[in-house]
Amino acid sequence: MKIFRTTHGGVFGGNGWIFISLTAVFLLFICLYGCFEERDSPGAALLSTGYTDIAEQAKGTIVHFYMDDSDSFANKWVDTVLCPFMKRRYDISVVRVPVVLDAFAREVVASRDRGDSHGSADLVGVYGRNFRNLKQAGALFGPYAEKLPNYLFFVNKDMAGIDFGMPVDGYETPFGMSRFVFEYDADRMNEPPRTMEQLRQWIKDNPGRFTYCAPPNPIGAAFIRQVLFAVSGGADQYYRIFDRKLLERNVPLLWDYLEDIRPFMWKKGNEYPESRAHMDGLFASGEIWLNMSYRPLHASSMVLAGEYPMSVRSYAMEDGALFHLHCVAIPFDAPNKGGAMVLANVLMSPEVQYSKLGPVLWGDLPGIDVSRLPGSICDRFSSVYLGRAAASHHDLAVAAIPEISAEYENDLEQGWKYHFEP
């Protein structure tokens, strides 16, 4: 701070120092505040606008929908069902943009840090770590959820209010539900392992027939979390705030389990599939006899597509099956926030939720609370044929365990890389 000596004392201080730069700093602050207000005013105005007006203003616009493209069924549903529906019903053109979510989240946070407000994504599929990183960085637009009628009418607010331990606070809205299941071919094995301890023995008895995706792949990361819960006394202890001492105390049990099965795994544990598509291929070819998915209807979709034999079945482990809502959020720098809000609302509509439930098109479980729907519509959901390969709804409900804080996921990923990365 520059200071200037006066020739006398007085009101500026007994030593006669005039802090002229304070005035300059104050004026600069006012200028910058005005600039930020101008930049953020369109978003602020949107949040004070009624949904009907938002939908009207969004007509004729384009919404760029950024989402992970690792599920070909999801991609097909968006391209062949959602996009035409949005254009026909709302006069909004939706463009699906494939993206690696972790990398995208880092880019948006970096843009926020640089003060760059000109983004390209209007709506993005998020959950867990991606949502936490974006929200903590102030890189999301909102809170917008309470502005959307379908959120108010059809969503379980308690379930949608937490994402991997992070309070949502209206900065994302649900799209569908994920539940962790295992898949096996009943023609190859009569009875699959039903607990993680049974799985340990099964792997040793069937060398080369098991593997899992390398974290940070979501399937592989979920598998090691489920093993952690099973070997350390259950998931309940992890539902409080992130506790590093707890993890440090328990995580050696996880590493011991994974090290114990490693010599009996596919490629003797020297290689790990990096994608669900790779895992699916190994399972379909018979190289591995157990597969995993975050989508309980995945096996049904693969059977109907002719990729799996009709003898494939899905099931939940008796000592727990992780579940979470997968959601959408609006980046702070989205160029078409209004159109994104309309799309987010439509994604929660019973009509659209119903269209993606059947395993022929996608096989994604509803992200809304179906029990809130009128009886006749609720019956339509119940009557959808999910296929013989689908896991039992009762078994999934009994085994369901919510996700824990994404901070555990970060530490587990780094620990796995240290111990097991080839």
C-alpha cells in the first residue's frame, strides 16, 4: 500500500500519513462488484422467474447435455428418445456431448478460478465426487431445484438431499437410481457367492475367473468400498463426517483382502480392466465368470441385445449393495441456464422416467418416488417387464446401503494405486 507524508498532522493521523490508496481500493471494489453483479444478473434473474416463463423463454434454444458415455444404452436412449421428445414437446434442441466427468469437473473449477464465465455445457450428469468438487468450488448454478415443478411433486427430498455425504442444497436434481449388483451365468455356476467372504473363497477355487475395474472407474471403486464395509464391520460407521483415523484403522483389512485374492484373479492381478465395456466383453466371452454393474437391469439389456446368453442373472450381495441417485447439475458458466432447467425438469417427469425403465431402451431405475404418482401411472411402472436377468427388487431393497462421503473414495483410490496399480 502506498502512503504519502503530509507537511502537517491533522485529521489524517497524528503522524500526517494519508492513506490515499484506501480510497482507490474502495473504488476498485465498487467497480468489480458492479462487474460481478452484471455478470451474474442473468442467473439471478432466472432464479426469481416463474417456471412457466422460463420454459417459454427456452423455446427455440439449444441445450448441450454433457454426460458420461460409457453406457451405450444410455447414449441410445438420449439420442433416440429424449432428444426428439424435447424438440417435439418443448421446441428445445438437446445435443448430447460425451465427456469424462472427472476431467470436466476440473475444467469447470479451473474456469471459475480464472474468472472465465463463458462455458459450453448447459447441463451435466453428476454424482458423488464430481458434484462435491464442483459445489465446493462454487462452480454450480443455483439453487434451482425448488424452481422445478417435477422436483416439488415427485422427488423424495430426503434421498435427493444428500449426494455421497454432501448436502445438495438445491444444486442438482435426480435423473435415475443406481444399485450395485453382480452378474453370473447360471449355466456356468449353480450358486454364486452371496457374501464377500464367500467371494474370497470362490475366487481361490476358480482361478482366473474374477477381476474388477481399476479405480477410479466407478464400478471398481464401488467394489472396493463394498469389500471395505464387509471386512471392517459394516457401513454404518462411515456415515458420519469423513473420519481419516477410522479409515486408517480399518483400511489394512481391505488391502489384505485384495492382496489375498490377487494371485487368483484374471491375469494373476497384473492387469485390471479400465472400463465397464472391457468387463462386459470378458464376461460375455467366458474369460471371467462374475461381472458387476451399477445398473440392476444391465444384464437384462445385454440379454435383449444379444450380447449375453439368456442364462445370465443378476443379484445383490447379502452383506450390502450400494445405491445412489445419479443426477444432473448446471455449471455456473452454462450459456443456456433456462433451457437446462427445463431439461432437468423434464428428466424428472413420470413420462420420461417411464420411457427409460424398460431394459430394451436403457433399463435405468426411476430417480423419482414412484409412490407419489397416481395409482394408474404407478401401475404402469410396476407392469414393465424387467427380464429374467434382473435382480430381485426385494433383495435389492433389503441389501441397500447408501453411499458414504466422497472423501473416502478419494483416499481409497490413492491407496489402491499405491498398493495395486500395475
